[in-house]
Amino acid sequence: MKFLCLTLVLLCALSAFAATSKSVSYKSGDDTVQALIYAPEGKGPFPGILVIHEWWGLNDWVKEQASKLSDLGYVALAVDLYRGKVATKPDEAHEIMRGVPDDRAARDLHAAFEFLKSQANVKKDRIASIGWCMGGGYSFEVALQEPTLTADVVNYGHLATDPESLKKINASILGIFGGQDRGISVDDVKKFQQSMKQMDKKVDVVIYPNAGHGFENPNNKTGYRADDTADAWKRTVSFLAETLGK
């Protein structure tokens, strides 16, 4: 029993040495913005991933996702589109989200992409983007505005279906959606998938029939689906390994 207890203590201690973050800053137009960067041990270079938060802001859950990705061997840059603000209530999140100008968000994401590419331990031709909810939509926007993006994960984020927009995409896309999402319809997701395939774009879409919006975040007390989340994470890990060459 003492040995078991000691083993558990050591495991807990080791888990505290998982990927740690470092605060960084970079220019976005005339502004200086902050972000958190997570890097594996070693010089690399490693593939890089932009990690884009939900409408709550850069909170602990998103930081955890960035840390998990770094543990897998990626340099993960957790961007902060809210400039330090973090919401805890839906009405607060909605208010902050509406206050982010579209052009500023696009500029911040481009600046984040360029900053990640500039890091000595990052493979400049192996960069992906991932986001959830609002961040899922922004992750898709990164695929539209960054022609050298390698891979893109959209977790229940808004999409485009018009051919002129989709022509801009060179990245492989993984889309993860809930069949009960009241904001993003299954029909729209399937139309996006069909349009991408007709244009010979690389796309993989999975729809969890009984899941709603935000089903991957355990803080979503009424909508969190553990089994679907585990499967979505497994698919995400496999997709990133395949597309980023790990």
C-alpha cells in the first residue's frame, strides 16, 4: 500500500511537469498583442499549431488544449483575440465577442501565424490551426486567408460554402460538428463538404448525431458528451499527425 501511495505521488509530481507556457507578444498592425506559447522539450524544429479560443476567451480550458497539443510534439500558440478579457457568463461572452472588429481579428490571426512561423523551433511549412465554437469559425478563416497553412481543425465553427471562398483553401480540413447544433445546421455542413470535394479539396467531416454545440467542453454542463469528445480528440490527433508529418 505504501508503495502504491508513493507511486501515485510520483505520478502526480511528474504530471506537474507537463508542457509549460510562456507569455509572448508580437505586433498586430500598430498594436502589441499577447499570447501563450507551449513548446515540447528539445530544439526541434516541430510543427506549429495556432490554438483559437471559444467565445469565453483564453481561459483555462483552452490553455489545457494547447498544453495537450504541445505534449504531442507541437509548438502551440494560444492566441488571445480578446486582449486579456475572459468571460464567465454567456451574456458577458456575447458582449465581448460582438466587440471584436472583424478586421482586427483577421489582422491578429495573421500576425499570430507569422509569429509562429518566425520561431526557430517551428517547421515553417508545417503549421495548422484549431479552434472551437467562435474559435472554430476563426480557424476556418485562417484557412481562407493563409495559403500556406497545412491543416485546419474546425470544431463546430461557421463555414463558407461559396466556391470563390473555398478556392482560397489549400489546407487539409477536419470538421467536427454536432447533429443537434441549432446554430450550424447539418445541411450546411454537408453542403460545405460536398463543395470541397467537388473542388478536389482535402476534407474530412464528422457529425455526432446526438451532440449539440460546444459538446467538447466539460464546462458545458448540459451539453458535454464525453464519448463523442474522446472520439473527436482521437480523430484530431490522428489528422494532425497525418497532415503535419509527425
